[in-house]
Amino acid sequence: MGRNLIVGDIHSNYNKLMDVLSKAHYNPDKDVLYSVGDFCDRGKDAVKTIRFLMSQSNLKAVIGNHDIYLQNWLYSGIKDTNWTHYLGGNKTVQDITYRNKITSTEKLMIADWLNSIPLVRVEERYIIMHGGIPYRSTMKDLLNYQERKRQRCSFLSKEDQPAWDRDYMLSAYSEEYPEVKDEMFFKIEPFDTDKMIFVGHTPTLDGKPFISEKYHLVALDTGSGHNGPLTLMDMDTLEYWQS
């Protein structure tokens, strides 16, 4: 029986992804590979990263806010200026359009694949989402997010909130790091669950995963998109490997 492994925000860093998978002796025939999303942007290898993830039959991912921007562009042809100018989307556009010159057929395949990825996964022992649990959400709400068919071009609406909300993670983080209380976020109480909640999206301050027993939380964005390490973790033992 294999392991349940989860990778943090990759951000087109294909070599980092290969490095952590190698360090963990990842076996795609036995291990399940989860992802908290943000496959693209900021790094240079969006196409290689996405092609690899699409090839993994054992992949269980949730969608990230960067992935939604990419999906919208692939479907509509419209490049959101916030995405391309400030969020590293220009590197993804260049990699797809010029470095790899991928066909319109493959662009549509990638867009459809992204559109098939849920906002939330609720499993027997885990809850996985990219950003965090929105304020006043119940388990029923999370199950609805999991089952909802996302629009082809949603442009980060409120319906996509689990992909971009930071309040739950920052609420947990501020318990240990009071300095983040200066950030603008709404304080949320711990979610009532016996499941472990895995998120990405908000980089940790020290380049290491953040774990909060009180909030049942593991935060896995350790800064891969900002010259930091990429983290891969065993979801049951919480052992982790970094690039």
C-alpha cells in the first residue's frame, strides 16, 4: 500500500518538483499524489509541469487562483493584466506561446483539465483546498464547493473563494506569529472537524510548512514561487521533503 503525498504551490518550478519527488522516492504506481494547486506562473516551466501532472493517473489536485487565471486565458484568449503584470502570468503565456508553441488542441486539453479540478476535496481524513476555509463555512458548504461545476471563465468570483481566501490560514498563523496581525485579515475560529486541513496560497515566513493543531491545519506554500523551497509532505506522518 502506497502513501498519500501532497505537494505545495509549484509555480512552474518543474525541476524543484522532480527534486522533491525523487527525495521522497515517489512511486506513481503506489503513491497517491495530492496538490494544493498553483501549478503555473512565476517559474519558467509551466508546460513541463502541467504535462507531468496531467500524466499522473494517481493525481488528486485542487485548483489554485493562478490556475484559474490560466484556465480563463486558455478558454477566452483574454489575458488579465493583473495576472500577467503582477502575478507572473506573463512567464506562463511566454512558455505556452513561444517556448513550446503548443497547439490550440493542447491548449483546450489543458483548459478542460484545469476546469475539471475541484475547489475543495473532502476525504475521510483530509480536507484540501488552495486558499482556506471561507468565513462561516460549514461542512455542507465545503461539500458543495467540492461538487460544484466551475464556470469555464469565472475570473475569481466569490464562488471560487476557497482558491484565494487567506483568512483561515492567517488566523492560525497569527497565533504563533503575532506580527501577521498587522496584515488585513478577518479572524476566523478553528473549523470544527477531526480531519486535517491542507492549504497553500499564503507563503510561510520561514520557508517551512506551518502546522497548527488548534486549527487542524497544514500550510504548504513555502515560497517556491518566490525563490524559496518547494515542499512535498506525507499527509499521514507529516514527514516532508524540500527542494
